Amino acid sequence: MIAKLKFVLGLCGIAVLMTSCPSGIGSKLGGSLGGKPNSVNVGSSSSVTGLAYNQKAGFQVDKKFTGQLIGPNLVFIEGGRFTMGSIEEDVMGTHDNIERTVSVQSFYMDETEIANVHYLEYLYSVQKDSTLDFYEAALPDTSVWRNDLAFNDPYVEQYLRFPGFRMYPVVGISWTQATDYSLWRTAVVNQNLAGGNAKTKAPKATKTGAATASAATRANAPARVSIESGRILPSYRLPTEAEWEYAAKAMIGTQQQDENQANQRIYPWDGPSLRESSGKSRGTMLANFKRGRGDYAGIAGKSNDGAIITAEIYKYAPNDFGLYQMAGNVNEWVMDLYRPLSFQDFNDLNPVRRNDKLDKASRYDSKNNNSLIDNKSRVYKGGSWADISYWLAPGSRRFLDQDSATATIGFRCAMISAGLNK
């Protein structure tokens, strides 16, 4: 664990000395939400004590705060109520995602899956700043493409690093690796916001794996930007299952007057069809998936979904929240622990399933191989290039050990929307 945590660019100095907020980090770092400033109006002194703000060595208040900065690649998802769960027939007989009404607060989510080029940037960074052990632990498992009865050898050798695949979703990533990537991304984005000119020592790790800074490190570290400044981003992380499902359904696109909605959605688009219903592309598939036994893309010259395996992350039109590939291409890890009875135990506001809460792992007897469910079983959703259409419905859910990886699972990140009460 010491090696594992050493890479995070000095997590004790994520919020480092900020001299400017450089342009170029991304066009979305505009300091407003959808063009509507979230300004907090304060005067030059406290309205309850009369003490002056922003005096030398006094309490500092940024009067120019206009809202949370929007990180690169993130799309704002306005929260609300929705019907979580599978509305398709439960052909698998799992009964693990029964419909129920929940509310999700506003948040941000990556508009695309994390691509090979994004993950290679991560590997480049940790190779320079971390131990060899951690770098090797961060490497995707390219052997997930290998099959003794299929000639997938080119994917094993080329898929991750060859430039032709750079905008394809990274696969062979475990839940644990995706979580580590999110930590690194938080550190790098905030350091970039700070101008990238601060130098901090890497945190040490305790026997439990928690990063801590020594007294000397804390004493010698530059002044940090406080969370009160509003000039640093919250943490990137995996979305919760509820957030992911809410964002995938994008029911905002069915909105009518008041709180009426035109219809429920089986997929991230309207209607029961998997094909484009009009226009020049009429009849083509709306997602990258397996249509049937042996049929991954249709025939040459009329390749229906345009991809034998994965497709580029911007290949298909986005849903009504502006999110690409929320059905098909690759499944995506979410934060939640898997439990079949989550629908009964969930809180109905911002639900998430945490380890060993209510439904303990000891009930499932995984040690004696009587179950695959334990405290390392993580949910993944969305369907993939190798899945039939049943798994494309946002309400479907499956699970896998958090340290396992396949050629059909990738991920994207999310972030809270701080300061919005909706």
C-alpha cells in the first residue's frame, strides 16, 4: 500500500498555492453553471458581527465567487426524481433492481468514457512520479483480449498503445484501478488550476494505507488554497449506481409542462427500437452491441453499428444530457457494492450501497464458494460491444470482483455539484 499511494503527486498538496487560474485547462472552466452565475452576495463586512472581511490576517471572503469551476470533459447533470430500476422483463430472474422512486442531487459526469489516450497520460505521469510497483499495478490487463479459440492477438498487442485506437475506450481496467485514476486526476487537475508551479513532498503511508504528511512536510509546504476559496475542484470519482442510471436515462428529454413526462425510457433514447427511426441514417443502430450469435456489426459495406469490437468514444449521438455511449460500447464501473436486495435497503435520496451495511457479506458464504457475493463485488452497467440488447437498458445491473478486469468494462468519472440545492 505504501507504493500504491506514493504516486498521487503529493495528495497532501492537492490544493496547492494558487497564483492564477490559467486558460487552456479546458473551455468549460468558466466558473458558472450553464451560464447562470451561482453568486454569493456578501458585503465588505459581516452582516451578523460587523467585523470587516479581507483585512490583513483577518477572515477572507472571495466576493467574486460565481460558482463551482467545471472540470475538463464534465457535463452538468441537473438532479431530480426518477424511477430507478429495470422496466424490462427480468429474463435473468435476478429480481435485484425492482422499480422504486429516488431523488438524485445535481452532479457532473464525464461526457465520454475514459479513452486509451487518457489512460496513457495517467501511465506516463505515474511512471515518472511513482514507484515501479505502482506503475505495474496501474497497467491495464491487455490479456483480457486473449482467447485460445479466437485470433484476438492484435488487440492484445495493439489496442492500448497504437495511435489508431487512442480514442477508443480503455478496457482491462479493474474497479480499483479506475478509483486510483480518479484520485490522480483530481490531483493533476487541481495542480493545473494552480499553475503547476508548486512543489510538495509525496505523502507517506501508514500501515493501513492512509496517506499522511510528516510534520516537516507540513511545515515546509507552501500555503494551500482553502476550500472556502471555491477555487479548487471537488474530487473526481466513480459515479454511484443511482447517478449513472439517472444520467443514462436522461428523462429530461421527455419533459412536458409541470412535472409531466411524455414516457418512460427503456434505453437512453425514446422508444423500444434500437435503430434510428428517421433521416439519412434510418435503420442504423443507435449503440454498439451484439445483435445475435456471431453478429457483432452486420455485413461488409452495410456495417450496421460500425464496430466489430469497441468504437470511438464519440461514435454515436449523445443522450439528452449530452453524454456519449451510455448504452453499449463498454460497460462502466460504478461506485456501489453489489447486493441483490439494494432496492429494499437504499435511501431514497442520493442512494449508494456501501460495504457491509445492513446486508453483510457473511450472509453469502463466499469463503466456502457458495456465493460470488462479498465485499469486493462491484456493480457495472450499460452493456457492451459483446452484449445483447437486454444489457443496454440503464436499469440492468451486473457485478464483478473489484480487482478483476475484462475486455468489455471501462469507466467514466463523476463529481459533485457543490452549492446547488437541487
